[in-house]
Amino acid sequence: MARSATPQVNRLPQPTALPLRWFGSDSLPMLDVDLGGRVRPLILDLGAGITVISKALCDTLGCRPAGRLAGVRHTGEVLEFSLAILPRLSLGRITLSQTIVAIFDLTPWQQVAPVAGVLSLQVLEHTPFTLDLPHHHLIIEPTPARGVAVSGRGVPVALIREHPSTVTLAVPFFLAGDRLGWGTIDTGSPQTYVHVFWKDLLGHHGRLRYVREQQSWTGQRDSVQYWSISGLAVLDSATVEDSVTIAVQRMVPDALIGLDWLRRHILACDLQARRCTVR
């Protein structure tokens, strides 16, 4: 008797959990990325706007010049970069070809660890992902099949572009249940910052602890206030922090959501649908 053919089972792709480790005294998240067949450690900086590669490495990978970019940091400082076209970049099952990246001298960072660059939100823009810093993972989620309706779950978010090749993620943030504005998700900042415009309102929900003069790595000096406040929430007004220390200074966005907040939460985003959830 002839056997029946074994049915083909179409298995849904499984999430890919990429381990994170930590860089420098600020413990910035770092992970391995395949750059044209060479696996190198890159800092995961979702607030960087554009992926950054060291010039020496880019030369060996066959990068081609692609002009220049003047980028604005959250402090208003302007940084100029040379741009290049990177032939191939792979992160888990995500592969990008002919990606525009910024070239930068990473010598000061490489004295701390052999980091090859900075990985930005560019690589995650078209694939759902979960940033699970409490458990030290970046999880690449299965991409919804074409034609399948995207779930309406999650909170609407915004993608900010200062240049066709840059992208950052802005999410709503709240104080005592009232929405204040948009905060930029920044895994390259150890601290959460709020614009000095909101200082008077912060006085109703916390207290000033101290003031510190700080110098950025571009040399700009600024006076930064550190406040202890209650009632801060990001993305979802129900995810309230009972007590948190934030920095207050003049800057471009309403807020900068740093690692101090992100390490206590799990952020899941589908940027094609412009939605994120937090828990």
C-alpha cells in the first residue's frame, strides 16, 4: 500500500533573541552585528539617528562616499559626519544592503573596548522588535505576513527624520496623568532628561536635589538640574514611576528617555504600524 505524502507544515518564524552586553562606565547596550561577513560589536543607540562605523573598518568593507551630514544632538550641538554606503549589514535575520552610514573617529571609545560603531534605529524600522533590557536581550519579532491586518494594539508613536537616512523614535510622556509632549527613546543616554520649560510643573510633583555643570563630549558646557519627581510615565500613562531622578536642561526635544527608565521596562514596537507597547 502506497504511503500518503507527509503534509508540509508552514511554521511561523520564531522570534530571534539577540544577547546584549554592556559598554563603558555608563553600561551602554552593545551587541554583535555582521558587517559584510565580519562580526563586530556595535553600541545599540536608538537615539543616534544614523548607524555609525569607524572609518578604518568602513575602508576595509568597501564603503563608497555618499556626501556629508550635519546632525543635531538633543542639546542643540551640531555634529558633521561624512556619509558612506555600506554594502551589507545583518542583524539576526535582518539584512540591509547599500545602507547609508556615518563615518566617525571612534578611537576614544576603542580605548575602552574594541567597539566598531553605533547601531541606530535604521535596522529596526521595518521589523517588529522588543527591547528587553531587564533580561539583556533585543528580540527580533516575526514580521506580519503581507496582507494581514496590523493589530491595533499599542500606543501611536512618531518617527522623526532630520535627513532621509536618519530616524529616531518619539513616544508620548506624562506627568501625574497629564501628557506633556514627546520623548525621544535614547539607549545611548544613561539618564532621562526633561526640557527646562517644564521646571515649574515639576515643582508640583517633586523637588530639586542638586545642580551640576556638565561638559558634553563635543566640549559644550551647560548647567543641569537633577530633580526627584513622582508621577512620570512614558508611552502609557498607567506605567507611573513612584519616584525617579531626572535631569532638567535646555534641549531640542521635550524629553529624552534614557537607560535609567528603559532598564526597568520592556518596550515592544512595530514601527511599520507606528505603534509601541510597554510593560
